[in-house]
Amino acid sequence: MLNVDIDRENGIAILKPGGELSENDFIAAAKSIDPYIETSGNLKGLIIYVESFPGWDSFSAFIAHMKFVKEHHKSVSHVAFVTDSTLGSLAENVASHFIEAEIKHFSFNALDDAKKWIRQ
């Protein structure tokens, strides 16, 4: 399950995985985020907030994840990985080669710091 909270005042979407990610999680996330992007033009930031990365439940979920990134990366100016998972640092380094947004890794207890970084 992937919970999506949108802070409309600050233009920040917070994605909170609650277990292995499924293909439907990314379809639902797009349905939550796309209307905001359509009305505002973009997101100031996207925060992935999870203590440790749960992985995907299937290869099709991984493909749906990559499709979600491809379809949304130009509409997001900042991406924060707020996690204690070692994948946070890896994602920061790897994703910077594929997406236009500024990317930064924060520890799991630094959600407020990530929001502040996006707002500035």
C-alpha cells in the first residue's frame, strides 16, 4: 500500500509506502497527484517517506514505478528521500542521472528538514 498526502499549500506530495509496492499503488498515486499538477502546473516537491524500503511485490510493480517516474519527473522540482534505508543514498546518486529534479537524502527522523528544503 502507498499512501499519498498532498500539502496543497506548499505544493508537496508525501508518499508513504506501507508494505511492498504494487502496480496499483502507482496507478492510485498518479490519480491523486495528477489533478494537483493539472491545476497548479507542477509540484514543488515529492517526498518518499519510509523508514526502510519495502520493495515491490512483482516485476510489473517495478515497471509501474519506472513509468510513474518517467511521467512525473518533469513536473517536480525537488525529490527528498526521507529514509534510513541505504537505498536512500543510492537513489539520490542514481536518480540524479535520470530526472531533472534536485534530489536529496534525509534521515527518517528529518521529515521537517526535507519539507523546509523543498520550500526554500
